[in-house]
Amino acid sequence: MTPDPHSRAGSEPTSREPRPRRLDPDGYPATFLVSLAGFGGLVVLAVLPLLVTRLGVELGHTETQAGLVVSANLFGTALGMLGVAGLLRRTGLKALAASGAGLILLCELFSLTVTALAPLVLVRLASGLGGGMLAGAAYAWAARRHHPERGYAMLLLLQFLGAGLLLFLLEAPVARFGLSALYLTFAGCALVALLCIPAMGRTAPDASAPLGSARRDTTSIWRDWRLWGLLLAIALFEIANAGAWAFLQSFGQALALPDAQIHGVTVIAGGIGGVGALAVMWLGERQGRTRPLAAGLLLSLAATAALLLERGLLPYASAVMVLSICWAFTLPYLQGALAQLDRHGELTAIGCFVMMCSLALGPWLIGLGIGVGGIALGLLLILGCFVGCLTSALPVTRLTDASATPSKEITP
């Protein structure tokens, strides 16, 4: 009696059936897809000028009121990132990212019907919370990879390129449809994020991570002086760069440059930072973290000094370009050193919270200095922040470089 060839159909695969291929979690395709999902949580930052302008033109809000709405969104993002740090040990990254994307989607659709200030602030706060969960999960995922700088650099690259592309593409739709075009763009990015989240693969909170520090208890983490050194370095670095970016036009005007030249330099600087992110993806950790970190910070110091001491379009444009490139080049190495202290991803999410708070704080602090002592004092404050970052970060990265586990000993 011959067996029925169809009797076992569907019960188990035959040896000839190809196994489904899974994305390599340390490969570029997975890194790109997860970074694209994370960008969906930070897309508001990319179109911040359009959002602020439309809040005033369309809804009649004053600059102070529009600033309150935007600040609520950014503060919500910071809280969402902090929430990721607290939930990582109990919830998978994919669940956190999907929850964040879903919350963004709901809030953006609800925003279409909201015009009053108080409800709008609450809705933007909730949307920012979802964005922080989505972006924080993407950063935590990168922290668990063998090459965390690659993920951080990809996220920065998409932020720089995405900002330029969206500002270019949305100008006409926003002029015609107003805030609805922005809200629907945010919702569309959340949908794209939901499609990209499966690229995270297995993200159980108790899964082993490269360098195996995921099981450190919370108490020992917070007693590590290296953590505080890196968090301080990240805070000072972001305050300096956010403050410099916010007042680039003021620096150019102080040099008596024409507004058209200043605007052209600013537009180019907004996209050229991607060069720094690409450099990180190419260089990786082949030179450790201390050398590229020191190079990025010293170049940032030189560029700031040029703004303070030199006059003319060429020195101004060169300094602005260097600052933009070094911003995208240096930050991934600071985040990578933080990831090495705890590759479970909690410290990375906490670092993102510090980063968001510093981004919001930088323009205010540097603006306060300019108000008290003019452009010179503002630039001196930026110089001081870069020096403080250098002295806080390098002692830590020298230790993490010395204790880094060779790649051949790392198991996926």
C-alpha cells in the first residue's frame, strides 16, 4: 500500500521547503527600517517651523501660545522616552513602539477637530508621549545591537534628510490645507512606523544582549559615576548645539551679513549634518570612541571660536557647516558609550530623555546669555558647554574603550 502523498500536507515542512528568511538585526536593512519607525516619533521636530507658523496664522494663537503648544509636544516626547526606560524590563520593545505609534495616530486624527488652546495643548502632549515611546523604543533597540553607533547614526541621518525633504514637500500642501496637512503627515508617519516595527525581531525584555549587561540591577546602574559623566556630557552637548542652531541667524546678523546669505547658509546646514551621520556609519568603532569624540568636540570648539572671532561670509558658512556635521558625528559616540554601560537599553532611553530636555533648554539658556551680554556672551556659553562636554565624556570613553568586548566574543 503506497502512502498518500497529500496525507501529511501542512503537518510539517519537507526538507525541500525553504525556511522563511529573517532580517539580520545587525544588518543595514533592519537598522534602516527600525530607524524609519523611530523617525515617526520625532517627525514633529522636523517641521517645527511650519507648525509654529500655522498655529498663529490659522488658529490666531500668539507666539507665546504657539510656543506653549510646541513645548507641550516636546515635553511629552521627553516623558515618553523616560517611560520606555521604566517599562523595558516588563514590556517588549515592539509592544512599546506599537503603542506609541497607535497613540500618535489617535491624537493626530483627534487634532483635526481641536482649535481651542487648552485641549490642543493636551492633545499635543499626548501625541508627544506616543512619539517618545516610539523613538525611545528605536533607540533602545539600537543599544542592544553589536554596533549601536550604526543605529544612532541612521536615526540622525533620517532626521536631517527627513527635515529637509518634509519642509520642501509640505510647503504647498500646508499653504493650501493648513494644519490638517501637518496632522495627516504625522498620522501617515505613524502608519509607516507600524509597518516597520516587525523589523525589530525578537525584543523580549529579558533577552540576552551584546556585552551582557542587561541584568544589572537599577541600584548599581545609578551608582556608576560613568553614567552621570555621560549624561552631563550629552546635556551640555545638546544645549550647545540647540542654542547655536536657534541663533544662527542672529550670529550672521551680528557679522552684518545679508539676510539672503544667512538664509542660504542655514538651509544648507540643515541637510549637510547627514554627512556626519554617514561618517559614523562608515567609521564605526574601529578607532574606539575617544578619538572620534575628541575630534568632533575640538572641531565644534574651533567652529564656535570662528563665529566669535572671524568676520565675513566664508568663515561664517564654514563654521556653521562644521557645527552641523559635528553635531551628527559626535552624538552617536556619546550614545554608544552610554549603551555599553547597559546594553539592555534603559540608559539609552534615559539619555534620550536628557537629550530632549536639553534641546528644549538650549535656546532659552543661550538666548538668556545673549540678552545679558550680547552675541559674544552667547557664543562663550556655547564654548563653555563644549569644553564641559569634553572634560565629562573623555574620561568615561577611555574606560569604555579599554573594557570593550572584542566583536569575535559577542554572540547574537
